[in-house]
Amino acid sequence: MTNNELNQNSFYGIFIDYEINNDGYPTKWYFLTNIHPLDIFSNK
């Protein structure tokens, strides 16, 4: 597994975790990056 693959898996894992725990509170990823996960996917 390359670093890029690992990073992608981590990113999608966190995004899925956000979806599952979408209770109105920011995720750890949100605090680390200051970017909302849904902003990434909706920004085309």
C-alpha cells in the first residue's frame, strides 16, 4: 500500500465516520483541518 492509498483510505474512512455520526458536531478531522468534509465534496 502506498502512502497515497493510505491517505485516501484514511480520508474516506473519516468521511464515512462523519456521515454515520452526523449529529451536528464537528468531527476530529474538522478540527484538524478547519474544513468541513461536506464542503470538499460539494465544491466542484
